[in-house]
Amino acid sequence: MEMYGPKVKIAVLCSGGGTNFQAIVNAAEAGLIPDGEVVLAVTDNRAAHVLLRAERLGIETAVFDKREYPRAVREESIAALLKEREIGLVVLAGFMTILSEKFVSAFEGRALNIHPSLIPSFCGPGMYGLRVHEAVLARGVKVTGATVHYVTEVCDGGPIIAQRAVEVREGDTPESLQKRVMREAEWVILPEAVETVCKRLRALQQ
Ligand code: GAR
């Protein structure tokens, strides 16, 4: 399919380390995201390491800290900034704020989330970060993984775009499992899904 129009502008929303943000930027630098460009990193945590990563890369950052803004104001500020920067795709990469139905519907089909398990297992409200891997180990499943899905008003419930399985090993800790899931699944499928959706959005721009 031939593409017209500019690349899709991507904003990554992140509350912590930003390794998924970094994976997207690395993929873009390697030419693997020809249909999109990361132009903005937004966080709800002033201490988030993603800020250092973005600053180092010369990517604009915006902080709407949870401790400083009430949730509704934070969300409205983020929405206004995304509009102002003409963001075409929003990527939730470890963003620990659940977004309202209003926000989500404004970005229907244009917002993705990465979750560190094979949805529908180990997902939903309260299942995030290390907690997911703790629950995986407590249940004793032998295979876990990661999922990229569209964001809808149902927490972790939107249509699935990509999944990848990862083996759980004898002696795993939540931390060792988290690292393997990131390395073998998240950092692989998220950039791929970002390109898939950017390509689709660009084709729709015509
Ligand atoms: C990632 O493992 C991501 O899948 C998870 O938070 C981590 C963020 O790491 N997200 C969730 O649990 C959402 N429910 P990062 O900041 O290094 O990308």
C-alpha cells in the first residue's frame, strides 16, 4: 500500500524506567518504524527515569505529577498537549494511571498499551509491573509473556494486536521473570505493533 502524508507523531506515556520507550526509539533509529516518529514523552511521575532517557535523545518531555495534579486536571492537561502536538498515536508503556472513558474514546484506535502477561491471564485492575510476575509465579504457570492491545475503557480489555510467549524457569524471581519478559517479549512486540498501527493510520490519512 502506498503511503502519503507525514509520519504519525507518537507520544509515549510512561511512569517509570522507560525501557519500552527506549525500545521504540531504538527501533525507529534502526529504520524499523518508517511510518512514525516519537516526538513526546509524558509522565505522571517527576522522578521517572524515562525523563532522562528522553532528554538525552532530544525528545520533548512533559510532567504532570500525580502528587501535584488531581487526576481530572492531569488528564485534561495531557489531552490538551497531545492535541497541540498533533499526536496521532499514544503508547501507554508502563503508565500507571487508568485513563477515563472520555480520554480513551478520544483516542479510539490510536492508543496502545503494553501489558506484561498473556492477556486474558494476569491482567485487569491492580495487575501491573512486578505484581503481575509475582502472581504468575504464585500460580505456577509455565508460560507467560506480553501483550500489546488497543486501549478501551475496559482495563486491559481492548482488541489484541500482538502477543509473545516467554518460558517461566525453575528458580525465577519476580525480578528475573520481569527482565526476561521485557527482553524476549515486550521490547520486541511493542515496536512492531507501533509500526503496524502507524502504517494503518497513515494509510487512513489519504
Ligand atoms: C513494563 O513491564 C510494562 O509492561 C508494565 O510496566 C513496565 C514498565 O517498564 N506495564 C504494566 O504493568 C501495565 N499494566 P518500562 O517503564 O521500563 O517500560
